[in-house]
Amino acid sequence: MATTTRVTPLPSSVDVLVVGAGFGGLAAAHEVRRTHPELSVHVVERGSSAGGVWRDNTYPGCACDVPTSLYSLSSADEPDWRHSYGRQPELRRYLDGVAAATDAPFTFDCELTDARWDDARARWTVTTTQGTVECSVLVSATGALSTPELPDVPGLDRFTGTVFHSAHWNHDHDLTGKRVATIGTGASAIQFVPEIVDRVEHVTVFQRTPAWVVPRVDRTIGRLERALYRRLPFTHRITRGLVYLYREGYVVLMARKPALLPIATFVAKRHMRRQVRDAALRRRLTPDYSIGCKRILLSNTWFPALQHENTTLTGSLREITDRGAIDADGVEHPVDTIVFATGFTPTEPPVAHRIVGRDGRTLAQHWNHSPSAYRGVSVHGFPNLLLMYGPNTNLGHSSIVLMLEAQARYLASMLDHMRTRGIASCDVTELAEHRYRAEMDSELERSVWNSGGCSSWYIDASGRNSVMWPKFTWSYRAMMRRFDPADYAFTRDVASSERNSA
Ligand code: N01
């Protein structure tokens, strides 16, 4: 197995171009190489290495909040995880290994700036920061949580201290003895605040909305257990299967029977009661929306960190001054560092402004602030484009890797169909796209994400949930097993038809 990633200059033409070398791009490239060795594949990546969010997010304490046993590709199973919730360095190492084992060339520091579909030639012309490449099939695997959201806070430009986003942690800026403001109390903040609280002079946590937090049942996976998984891989598959089934049960609570959610609320409230003695503080930390409406957070250290002598918990951020941050009550907190842990822009992906389809409109114009895609992967008017981690494929309960693998298999099945029938382009029909979107809307209606009374990044600017997948992951995987030609319109590859009839 290769131990270094194959890096080459950008070719001028390729059969399948994959944009992005995170989990999604690697899964796609890997599957195309495995199933279609006759096709050329190339991966372009704006960063300097593979890894996606697990390369970018290096904040202290960064770890996976999905059990690691579910967090590897089934084609590249990893029996050697050290923790039941993998830490960022081991996840990054794993993805570097997958990139090296993927028999496809990569070009790094290469950002897609424009991609245009040419109907006459049935090809995409893709412009990047390292030149232009043409391809027959374009796979957009740029990630849903890859572009940090930096809110436009009044006064930010006046601030004289250091500012950064949690997804681009500034390791050159030593926080020892600093007065730090952290904005946001989501999945990232609850991981890094407990890690920095001991060494800063003070940390002021700006909380706009409290989160539901449950215990993190984490453990180190010992040498013996890892050896067992390596020697007898079926034992790892059994563990993986059991964790998988248990996590699927969450869908029942979140999407099918929200009436059962009080069970989870009980667990979260008991966790808070055990860790927070002060009833007034408990009230400030108790959400007023249903559990599960926003991502449920796992932590044993968040509540203790908020009660640390170095911490002040305050309300939302109103304004920034040259040396401080003003909260909603008008109190100014003197700080020299501001860390924005304010999330990402999943429903407004920047790449959508750069992909231009059949009628000259961008994907962003087509979506008009509410992304949707047939099966989360195909968009009408954008032939031969496949989205990885597209609209309505995010999970609140299990591993996104399960969804990405299903999408990679669908891509392989689409390529099969094209190759065996001499098809040059396939475009999902408008009817199929609308029908699928209506089905998603109806399935999501009763879910806690839509009806739980919170505002979250699952809901787009139009008020639609364009992020979550509402069913079991096995339903998605079954649906994606085979490309469904009935929902697509095709054009034929004239050269290949002539070859076949000669
Ligand atoms: O971001 P978030 P994140 N003023 O969007 C607040 C994944 N992830 O980076 O709730 C003040 O969850 C916002 O407040 P509110 C995971 O899927 C996975 O923490 O909108 N506050 C919220 O508190 C996760 O869901 C892992 O009122 C503002 C916070 O910022 C996703 O990434 C680990 C604000 C944003 O929370 C994002 O997590 C880490 C403003 N103007 C992350 N704007 C894994 O382990 C926003 N906020 C797999």
C-alpha cells in the first residue's frame, strides 16, 4: 500500500474531476478507481494536503463527537483507533493514509474558481488557481462545514487584539495569561474552552443560546483490544455493527417520534444537575427548545469549565471596541483575544457561486438560498455534476461517512450506466428534483429539527430544512445502491455510438 500521496500538476483533461480531498472527495476518488480503473480521475484541493475539516480544525481538544468505530470508510477500515471518540490528530493521520492509498493523483493548493458546462461538447471546463482542466464528470466534494462563518459584529474592525475563527486556530498566538472572549457555544466551543481555561488569565464566554449537553462516554481503546480488531477483523465489524444499530435508534427520537425526546431531556438535565449546583446558573444554561433541535453536544468538561474561577459566562455579543467586547446588557469585557466559534455556512456554500450550469445560471442562482438536490447529489440543469454531502444528507445521529460512501457508490453506478450505454451527459429531470424535494419537506415536517422551537444551521434563509436527512442511514444507502435512469435525461456520446455501430 502506498504511503505517500501521489501529487502531480493539474492535467488539461480528465474523465472525472473531484474537487476537495476531505472524507467526501477521498471516498469518491477511491470508489471510481476501484470500480472504473479505465477512467482517469484527478483530485484538486485548495489546501496543502488532504483531510478537509480534520486538517483545518486543530483547536485544542478537537475530537469527533461520533464514535470512531463508525468513522472510517468500509474500504479502508481502521482497527487502530486509540479512543472511542477519535481525536483530531488521529483522524487526520487516517485521512492522510486514505489519500496515499487512493490510486489517484492530487493537485494541492489548487482552488476551483469557475466551472462551466458546455452542452455541445458535454464537458465541464474547470478553472482553478493552477490552470484549466476539462472533465466529463465533475464531483463537488467541498464539504458543508468547510467555510467558517464570521459574523459582522459592529466594531470588529476597531479591535486592536488578535481575532481568529475556531476552524483556523492561531497556534502562533499563545493564550497563556491572555484575556479571551469566545463567541458561540456550539460543538467547537464546548471542546476548546475546557482545554484553555487553565492557562488563560480569563475567558469570557458569550452565549447567545444554550445547548443541550449529555455525558461523553469516552474511553481509551487498549493495546489488547486493538490487537484483537487487527487479528480478527470480524470482531471490529461486530463492534461497529452494534454501535451503528444503537445510533440509528436516535432517528426514531429525532425524526419519527419526537414525543419520546423527554427521555433524552431527562439524561441532559440529570447531567447538568450533577455538574452545576447553582440553580440560577442551571436556568441560564437550560435551553428553551426541544433537545435534538440543534446538535446535541457531548461533554463532561463544559459545565465545570463554565464554573472555573477564570470564566465569566455572559449573554450574546453586541459590539466590539478597540480593547473589549460588549455583551447584550451593555457590559464591556476587556479582552485581548477574540475566538469566533460561530460555525459555518452549509446552506450558502461559496462553491455554488462558481458552478455554472446548462442555462448559464450558477448553482447559487438555481437554489436561490434554499439548496436542494435529487437524492442529495444531482441538480437539474447541471449535467454530469455530482455533489458529495449535498443538501439534506447531514445526520444528527450517526456518521456522515456512511452517507458519503453511499454517494460514492451512486457515482460509480452512474458511471457504469454512462459507459455501458454510450451516454455523454445525464441531467436529472426537473420533475424528479421537485418530487424529491417535496418528499424531503414532508418527511422533515414532524422532525424535531423543524418543530423543536430553535434556530439552527439546518434551516436555510427561506425557512426550509435543506440540511438534514430524515430517515435511517440504511434507507439512504439502499436508495443509493443503484443509479435510477428513469429520473434522468440523457444525451448520447456520438463518437462511442459510431464506434459501436462500425
Ligand atoms: O458551530 P455551531 P460549531 N453572535 O454552528 C453562535 C460540526 N462539528 O463550529 O445557537 C453570537 O454549532 C451560535 O449561537 P446560536 C457539528 O456538526 C463536529 O460549534 O445560533 N453567537 C452557536 O452557539 C457542528 O454542529 C464536530 O444562538 C453567535 C455557535 O455560535 C458544526 O460542526 C466537532 C453568532 C455556533 O455553533 C458546527 O459546530 C465540532 C453571533 N452573531 C463541530 N453567530 C465533531 O466532533 C453564531 N453564534 C464531528
